[in-house]
Amino acid sequence: MGTFDVRDLMKADAAGASDPAGGSKTGSTRAFHPLAERIAAMPVKPTLSPVLIEGLVRLFDVLVIVSLAGLVYWLYVAGTTRSTLLYQTTVLLVSVGALAAFQALHLYHIGALRHFVPTAARLVAGWTMLFLIALAAFFFMKVGSQFSRVWLAGFYGGGLAALLGERLLVTLAVRRLTRTGRLERRTAIVGGGAAGEALIKALEAEKDSGLQICGVFDDRNDDRSPDLVAGYPKLGTIDDLVEFARRTKLDLVIFTLPISAEGRILQMLRKLWVLPIDIRLSAHMSKLRLRPRSYSYIGAVPVLDVFDRPIADWDIVVKWLFDKIVGTLALIALSPVLLITAIAVKLDSKGPVLFRQKRYGFNNEQIEVLKFRSLYHEMQDATARKLVTKDDPRVTRVGRFIRKTSIDELPQLFNVVFKGNLSLVGPRPHVVHGKADNRAYEQVVDGYFARHRVKPGITGWAQIHGWRGETDTEDKIQRRVEHDLYYIENWSVMLDLYILYKTPISLLTKSENAY
């Protein structure tokens, strides 16, 4: 099912007589099952979304059809007809019809893209049927005489050959991506016993699911939850699963608990919803029968969608392009401001121009953000254990101005454009040891870490509503997190554009909390 098998690791551990008692610490606050430690320490290659691959294949199909039709037209028809409108309309309708027909024939599913021969037969049938329908339409509309028969034959035959050649290349590419683990969905199973074993066996029967089962997690420690489930080890509790997902890449969590165990499921979801992963409830053995469209499917295994990772698949591509393009343009446009500010900081007080600080990034990873130095060099607080307050003597003269106007944040454009660990718009990256009323942020706000399900940003929904600057009270951090979660659940490119538009306005009108 994937590039590694947990069961093989178990055998290797048994042969090497590794510590069976469970647990070492690797810079974390939790002790782990030895196998969980090993899996979390294994390097993980960046993966590609199957939805993204399927979308690209649709685009390739359209490009092949349009290019081939244009090539045949240029070779034989160009210069011999007065109007190209009928040809253009036909190519457009055939392209749309091909997408619809191939979708109906399930030719875009990632599993179909792995197998050339069976999909090729369906592609030939769909393409042929599409042209028969087109010819029938020409006959009844009495426009057949206006088309070149050579063009139609060349479009059909050449288009079919080109589509088959494209699909052969796609199959080879998808198989290579599969072998190298680039299409894996790293998965954890929650819940053991008979239900967990049945689910795992059903998933293993799906050869094209792309799932990589990393292990089983369960809060139960009685006979209902054995240490091995279908050969896979139980790696810990739900708290262990949260920490595991922060140490290594995890894409999917599937609950095998029955819907009747509502209380337990809700209790677990309160801990898991802060993670940037998909969460599904297995319906494989459920006696509850809903409409087929109520389920989503992993191969043929039905599941109920509980949570989806925010900003996934094509949305990631769109937001990445938005950040790179707009970020680069902003960096160029603001370069005079950056240069003047750097000179002012250097002349105002001794020390470096830039200040580097550890902040929380995506999925609680610690990242290093860049800012213009606004405090006296000898008074800098890299860990931000003491928040900057009004009339703080640590702030330089230039520092007061650039903090008030948020110019000190502009070097974070380098994080966006070059490092990629920040976005233009998103929840602001908080300091690692941030506190409100002497309590850690995560202790003040229930579900605080849910704001880290997306990349942090230079500006955000909270900032344009005045929630920027000092977070010295519980209410301030609570309101900021509420706005961050609203942004995550309602993200769109238009929302990002609106926030960027409103940011300079809010800096002028809502800067009372920035010191």
C-alpha cells in the first residue's frame, strides 16, 4: 500500500531487540511508542494531490484536442474556406463533450490513470461515440456539407491517437509517482477491535487507494483495543496522535468507532480538529444506511466526511501563485520604503537592521520570521517573554514609528517570496512563548492551535478589524483567534484581495493597539 510497511518495521524492531516498553523523547513533551518514534523520524517526500493530478489530465486532454484540431485545419483547410466559426464551435463543443464523456466513463480517477489498457478501451469508445453524435448533429442541422471530410477524419483519427499517446505518458508518470510515494496519503486509524480490523482489510483490498497506514490509535486499553489490529500496532492514544501528526506528515484520520459512540467521537474530535488533516468516519460496518451521495469513497469503502483540511488541492496552488506573484510585485514596489527604513534603523541605534524571531508556523512548526529591528539591540527579547507595551523604553525612536505603521513587518515579504513559510494573508504568526494575563495562549483559548492549520500571514482578517499589536488580555487573544478561524473557514482569493485592500486603511484608522 505504500513505500514502507509498519509491519516490516515491527519485525525489524523485534530482530533488533528494540525497547518494547514504549517511549523515548526527541525534543518533545510526550513519550512515544518506539515505532511511532521511528515513523515520525523517517524522511517524507513532498506529495502531490490526486485531485491536482486529475485536474492536470483534464487540461492536457483539452490541449491535445484543440492542438490536434488546429494542426489538421492548418495543414488542409486553411485558406480554402471563408468562415472558421463552424470549425471553432465544433472544436469547442467536442472538447467540452470529451471532458463530460471521459468523466462519465471514470477516466480521470487516479486509479484509472495507473492502468493504460482498460482505460484506453473506454477512451476509444467514448471518443468514437462523441464523433457519432457530432455527425448525427451535422446531418439533422444540414451543415455537413460545410465541413471538410478530411478535417473530420483527421480530427477523429489524429485526436484519438494523440489522446492515447498522452494517456500512455500519463500512466507512466503516475506509476512512477506511485512507486516513489509521491501520491501516498499517510493515514492513521482511530479505534481498534473488530471494526478496525475490518476497515483495514477493506482498505488493503483497494489496490489503488494510495493509502499508507501508519498505525492505529485508541484511548481504550481493554480487550476491545488489542495492541495489534490486522497486523498494525497500536501506537498510542488520541493525545499521542495529535503529537504524531505534528512531528510527521499525516494526511488522513479514519474513525472506526460506531456512530452510536457519539460522546467518545466528539471528545476525540475536540483534540483532532486543530490539525491540518482530513478526518473521516468509516461507514464500512455501519448499520445506518444513508443515501449514496451522502458518502464519499476511498476506492469502494464508504466514509462520512467530518472535517476537511482547509485550503487543499487546487486551492493550495492558487494561493501559492497568489503569494509569489503579488508578493514579488509588492517587494519591488516597496523596495524604496525597505531601503529608507533600513538606513533609518541603522542610523538611529547600533545593531543589525533586521531582527529574527521564532514564531509558530503551519502545523505548529517553528519558523524564523524577519522584521526590522525596533528595539535597542542590547534590550532585544528574541523569545518575546515580555510583550512590548505603550511607551516601552526598549523601543527606539524609529522603532515607534515603524511599529505603529507596521513597516517593521515588511521584511516578511522575503519569507513569503523566497522561504515560502509565510503567506501574504493568514493568521499572524504568534511568538512561541506568547502569554495573555500570564497564561499561555493555548491555555486561554480552547482550540488555539486550530489557527495553525494554514500558513500564517503578514496581515489577516483579525488585523483589519483592529486586533493587532499587544495581546496582554485574554479577551484580546480570544477575539484574534476567533477572527483567524473565521478566515480559515471562509478563505477565497477574493477574501485575500479584500484583506490586502483593507490593510493600509486599517493601519491608518485602527492602530491604537500597536506600540
